[in-house]
Amino acid sequence: MTSKILIVGAGIAGLSLARRLKHFDLDFDIIDEKPSEYKSGAGIALPFNAVRELKDLKVFDSLAGRYHQVKEINYTTTSGKTLGKANLTDPPFDQEMFIAMKRQDLHAALSVGLEHKIRHNTKLLSVVHADDQVDVSCSYELLDGKYDLVVAADGIHSTVRSQNFEGQETIRDHQMRCWRFIVTLPEHGLEPIYMMGKTDLFMAYPISANAVYCYGHIHEHSPSADLTDNAADNLRKIFSGYGGPVPEILSKLDEVKIVTGRLLSVTEPRFYDRRIVFVGDAANGCSPLIQQGAAAALEDTNILADALAMQNIDQALESYQARREARIRWVVQYSDGPLPHLLKMESWIGRAMRYLMIKSRGPLNVYGWKKLATDRLLSNS
Ligand SMILES: Cc1cc2nc3c(=O)[nH]c(=O)nc-3n(C[C@H](O)[C@H](O)[C@H](O)COP(=O)(O)OP(=O)(O)OC[C@H]3O[C@@H](n4cnc5c(N)ncnc54)[C@H](O)[C@@H]3O)c2cc1C
């Protein structure tokens, strides 16, 4: 008998799982509350392990011409003075690629072939465990009923997770306001640069020869975070003293669409509970320090689909957790590690300690990526 599987969410996690299940001829339904025309804003940086997964998924080639390969990471002061630099073409990354692109282009590529399968404008309303199944209700009644497996791929604000762990705190708010946008900068010649102030940081990450994905953040309790509802005004106020490419970028803010957000994480990674399994941000959403969001979603779904193709559901869920747990716990811990200490950067001692750490280890994201690439204990064994 074939199992009835429902994937809730058609973001990176839901789409990549759908592609994998289709490959294994496993049937499923997939729903998303957003309309099909929705385009996710801003850019996305994809480190080596996300690129590996996209290649394995046979999606990478279709991205040709829509991504930009980055080769170096530079951490600097607000004036642009280098604190730590790393080359992304040296071992262990000499056979790997780091890229960045528009988010909407990645979504479009992952959606190819699934257009008729995804039920858009369909919101999951409730999930209730029922013996070896899950009783589901959603805004499209024909999909209501019992499923053998529900996959929560519904992002950091996961309804499935909050209902399954009702009464428990499942999201951590880091009190950080962040902004993302893409700006046109003809022939910028930039490599990714992370400019660090106190609790404020500005990142410029090229996504093509003429466009740069920008990200800025600040701790809401920082004395210099006198924030309003106007994203462009906030960015101008916080980053006006910065050097490097920032003044030119800020001069273009009226031309760009800014996505405002907060940094949120799961309080702890979730893997599965009875016949509900968690993937992507619903399982392990965390800060973007080492840009593991897409990579984790792609790795989660690769391993889950493999397990479902070879084992019965209960065994598959067990092996999914067993193979992912060490790596995911490390990713969440490393990504969120600096955030509770960020307010200490208001003092020069805090900043001196941070500079020393960057001087000794190099850029913290590259240090994290090296660990993921080389530490056997963190492999998806
Ligand atoms: C500021 C910031 C910068 C980031 N930068 C990067 C980066 O550079 N690189 C990187 O890899 N990651 C980055 N991330 C993380 C990355 O965006 C996420 O990890 C990734 O989008 C997770 O994909 P997902 O499919 O799990 O969730 P989502 O992309 O959130 O998709 C969830 C889907 O579920 C749908 N949904 C939600 N609730 C329901 C419901 N009740 N019923 C039906 N559908 C529902 C939503 O409409 C959505 O389409 C960043 C995150 C932030 C906050």
C-alpha cells in the first residue's frame, strides 16, 4: 500500500523534498498558503554544501547565468579596514563553489516540473495525531483527512510545530532587527564584505557583475538603535558613518525594495514526533551567520527522502534523526552562538575580544564552513 504524504510549505525545503519524492516515485500532496505569483524578495548566499545539494538534485545546471560565484570573504571595521580575510578557492574548498543569487530565481528553479502539483493559496489549519496517522485540516477541504506522514516544511513560524508542541516556546527572538535588499551597482568588482560596528553589521554580497545583495542588522537594545517604521531611514541612520561601498549603496535606497525582518531561531532543533517530521526552518531555523538555511533544508530533505525510499515510515524517521542530529545541533549552536553576547560589543573590550577572535580564526563564517567540510563527527553519516 502506498503511503499518503502531505508536505506543508513550498519553500526551499518543501520544493526540494517534493523533487526527491517524485524521483523515487513516492506520491505526495504539497500545499502552500501563498499564491503561485508570490516572489520571495532579496538575495540568498549559498555556501559549498548548498551547491553540492543543488548539483545532486540536478537543479544546479538550470541556474547557469543566474548566480554569481564568490571567491573571498572579508571581515572589516566600519571604515573598511580588514580584520580577517579568507579565500574560498583554497583547500578544503578547492573543488567546491560558493554562490549567491536572487531568491526568486532559486525558488523558480526548484519549482520546475512541480507547477501542477503544488496547491497554492492553501493554508494548513490543524494537525492532530491519530494512531499511526495524522488528521489534517486545511483551507482546501478536498485535502482534509488522514495522512500517514505530514512533513512540516512551513518555515520558522511553522503552524505544524506550534500545534504539535502546543504550550511550549518553540521560537527564540534575538531582539535583532534586520534589513535585506538588492541594489544595482554597475561593474562593482566586489567580493563579499562584512563590515562590523558595535551591534550593527553591514554585509554586501555580489549576486552578479552589476548587482549586490545587502544585509544590515542591529540589536534593538543598542543605544544607537533609534528605530522607526521606515526601513530606508533606519538604514541611513545606522550605516551613514560606514565606508567602503556603503555610501554608494545608501545613496540608492530609494530605488530598492527592502525586506525588514527579525532574527529568529528555533528554541531547539526538532526532528519528528510520531508521524510528523520537521525539515528546513520548521526544524532548525537559526541566524544566517554561516548561511546554512538553504543548505540545511536541502540536506534534511535529501536524507529524509532517501530514508523514505528505502524503509518503512517509522524506520525512516529514526534514521533521518540519527543522520542529521549532530550536524544540525552544531549548526544551530554555532550560528546563534554570538547573538547573546552582541550587546557586549557596545564596549571597546567586547570589540577588542571579537577582533582578536577574528584575527586568530579568520572570518567566523569561513571557520564554520571549514568545520562542516572537514569534521567527520558533523557529517550526515
Ligand atoms: C535575514 C535572513 C537572511 C538569510 N540569509 C540566508 C542566506 O544568505 N543563505 C541561506 O541559505 N539562508 C539564509 N537565510 C535562511 C533561509 O531564508 C531559510 O533557512 C530558508 O528560507 C528556509 O526554507 P524553508 O523552506 O524551510 O522555509 P520557508 O522559506 O519559510 O518556506 C516555508 C513555506 O511554508 C509556507 N507556509 C507557512 N505556513 C503555512 C501554512 N500554515 N500552510 C501552508 N503553507 C504554509 C510559506 O508560505 C512558505 O512558502 C536567511 C534568513 C534570514 C532571516
